[in-house]
Amino acid sequence: MNDDTFWAEQRAIGTASCSQHAGPTACGTCQSNVQAGKRVEHEECSQRATLLQAPDHPDYELLAGFSLEENAKLPVRFHIPVFDDCGEPNSWLCAVCWEDGVVSQWPCKTATEQGTRVFTPLHEAETTQKQSVAAVRIEAIADRDAQIIAWLEKKAAEEGTSNKAARVRATAIYRMADKLSRGAVRPPLSKGADTSAEDALSAIRTAAQDGDMARVRQLVTDYYAALRGAEDTVAVTS
């Protein structure tokens, strides 16, 4: 069997069989088939490509007030195809290259000249979205860390240096703030209650990353209370 025959058979198999992916509007039978590892029963229930407009795509009123030449100069991201199933014959038209009584088939001149810039490949869109989410999360965590550090430093300053017990507590709290500012936060060393500075600080950081500021305040308060009740001879961990 030569290569041409092999690929012809593979093409025939692929085109003659239904998809293994059901679309969001698929019937219950086809959705059940896919969940069971089978193919959809109806071709119209197959998952199709999704065509989306740019978020800032101009609406009808904005387009209608300008000429075909002016609309053709719009950014290339707007020059996407739309299917006209009302006209004769049915055809694919450009979403923005038109004026009253005149339409342009897709790909229009702009889409043809700058085709690679009309759509964003899915993998790039997903990567960008993940990076954006990660950047926002990092910024939020940094902001929460700054709040916690400021709160810890305030508490340490309130302790003062009037006696040994106050100095011990102030030093312990300052060290927590310093570790958090340097990112020197290690996982809890024990599976029990967070009694050490490391365990307490790690728990505080975890709660901050989860956005649970009420939990953060409670953990800091608990640790501060534990320091207040500690003996003057308790060693301060570095």
C-alpha cells in the first residue's frame, strides 16, 4: 500500500465517522455517547469551531454612519467573517466592510493583506490569559504581604523596649515581618498546631494567598497572643 492510498483511507475513515466531541448544544444522547467514550450520533451535535468578535467590535450604528472606504480602514481585528444566509446566494461577508446597499465578501482586502492578524490562535489566547491571571495574583499577594508586614511592624513597635519580655516579643514579630518581606517563608515544620514562628508565618502567608484576610488577622492575633503569654526566657527562633 503506497502512501497516497494510506492517507486516502485515513481521510475516508475520518470524514465518514462522527466526532468524538459534542458541542454545548448537543442533545442528551450525543452528550451521553461522548461521556461513554463513543462518537456523537448526530453530526449537528458535533463541536464546531467558535467564531468570536473582538471585545470592542463596533456595533451596527457606528458602522452605518461611515462609507465603505472608511470602514475598510478599521483595525484588522474587526475584519472577521459573518455568514449571510438571507441573501442570494448565501455567502461569507466581512463584518465591517459594508455600507448601505454594498457589502464585501470575506476575506476582504484588509483580511487578505493581514490575514495572520485577524484572529488570535487559541493556544496564544490561553497562554496570555493564564499570564494575566498569574500577574494579577502575584500583585494581589504582594499587596497582602505588604499589609501583613505593616501590621506586624506596627505591633512590634507597640511592644517597645521597656523590659525583656517586651523586647522578646517585639524581636519575634519584627523577624516575622522581615522574613515575609524577603520571601523567606518555609512550609510548616510540623503537622500539629502552628506554635512556632515558622509555622505561624507559613499559615499567615497561605491564608493571604487564598485571599482570606479574616483568617490572616486571626492568625496574627493568635500568634501575638501566644507571644504575650510566653515566658521571658522563651528563645526566639531566627
